[in-house]
Amino acid sequence: MGKTVKLGEFTGEILEDKYNPLIKRREVIVRIAHIGKSTPSRGLIRHEIAKIYGVEVEKVYVREIKTEYGMGVSNATVHIYDSVERAKQFEPPHIIKRNEYASQSYQLEQMMKEQGMG
């Protein structure tokens, strides 16, 4: 069993956490239970993983979220880089764009919740 973590309203378990010294990044696989709810957003996962590992959001990239059909469980593959420059060298442009957009959406959602609009 891996380490249990809290991702917003969801509970996750870190299945794999290894450091790749060549690329200078941590490669994490987290299993997230979301029974009866929709798959957690990329923005939520990105921000919560950044909090758990104590790094800036710009260094965290969610590569993929795979939901097991009919299970209410997803596995997210996340890369955490030592530096933002390193991330921009190794992550494909579409992954960078997808994560930046997800972060903006997540921040907007949080602001709306705080103001009682969400």
C-alpha cells in the first residue's frame, strides 16, 4: 500500500513515486477514488500534488488521467520537475498548454466558490 493523500474532496493513494535523475523530475502515479462523482479535474490534481510535495504549481504536470470504467477510480500520472525550465524542455507543448489551461480553470472555480457563486 502506498501513502494516502487528500486531493480536495477526494482521497488518493500514491502508488509509485520515483526520482529520475537524468531528467531531474519525480514521476508519481496516484490512484484517486471518486465513487459517485465525476473524475477529478487536471487543475485540482495539479494544485493538490504541488501542495503535497511543497513545490510551485508551474513545476507539476499531469500527464494523463485514466479512469477505470464503471469503478469510480482514476490513476493520474504526474511529473514534478526540479525547475520550470527543465519542465519546458521535456514536456510536450500540448501537455504544457493543457496543464496551464487546467490551472486557470481551477483558480477561477476556487475564486467563484470563495465569492459564493460556485
